[in-house]
Amino acid sequence: MNFTPLVQKAIDMSARLHNGQNRKNDETLPYVSHCFSVACILSQYTGKPEVIAAGLLHDVLEDVKGYTYYDLLRDFGPEVANLVKAVSEDKDPNAKTDKRASWMKRKKGYLENLQKHGSGAMLICAADKINNLRSVTAWYLETGEKTWEKFNSSVKNQIWYYQEVLRILKIGLRGNTIISSLEKEIERFLDVLLKSKSI
């Protein structure tokens, strides 16, 4: 990893902003572990500090109350702020809405938006999905069908979403080896589900 002052600042800010948040299927695991994992995955495919910093901060606009795009712009500048915005769903952490009712709309909006952005945003998206797939596959192997109780959509919809992300990234990141890593994680996820007869 290209460990610059910007990356260190993003590590510190991510830890502060996600303080008190935990992973969906393991309340003992701080959420920021996901952000750090995404940054580590990114470092295998890019040395650009702005992309790694944005990877560390990629969920703050969706999940942190009171921290806005303008705060991100002030703290990290336009490149990092715009990368984070590019990989953020249209979800206001301050709003009180039924997430389950809006899941498909949010995902379709994310996919549509992703296609408008460059390789930096797509790399962050790929690293995020790789880590999420590894986590959910591990959770499923440990807890079985109870895993899905924590999610706002069906297994079928989850599979559709990951396959659509892969389709878009294959075009936008053509030739980048991160695509084969994402493809392998999707195949492993599907294999585990098939063997357990979840799908």
C-alpha cells in the first residue's frame, strides 16, 4: 500500500466516523474492519493514494449521520469526495425510511450511476463487493439461512445485483485483474448456495 499522509488521515477519519457501528452479521466486529479490508484489496490493484483513501471512506455518506459530501470535500478535497460520492447509494442516513421497500430502486440507481464514472470508482466498487462476498459467504457457512435475516432483500436479488456489478465492471475495467478476483468470489458464493440448496 502507498502509505501516504492522505491514507493515514483517511484511516483515522474512517475509524472515527464508523465508531460504534458493527458488521451486519457479527455485532462483535467493528464496521471499520470492512473499510480497512477494502483499502487492502485496492492496494493490490492501485497505488493511487486518493483511490485508497476513498476506499477507506466509501461508506461514510451512506452510513454516518451528520457527515456530508461537503464535509468530505473540506476534509479530503474534490478527488476523494467525488470518488466516494460515485460509489454511494442514494441513501440519506438521517432519513427514516423503509429500506426494504427501496432496496431495488437504490441498487438500480447505484448501477446506473456506476457506469458514468471512471476506473477509480469502479476499482472501489469491485474491492467493496469482493470483501462483502467473502464476508457473506463466511457468514452463510457459519449460520446458514439465518444469514439472510439481516439483509433487506432476497438471495435471488443479491445474486442479480452482484452479477450486474460484474457485467458493468467487465466493460469499465476491461483487462484489470480485479475482475477475475470478483468473478471468483461470485462463483464461490453461488457454489456454496447451490451445495446447500439455497438456490
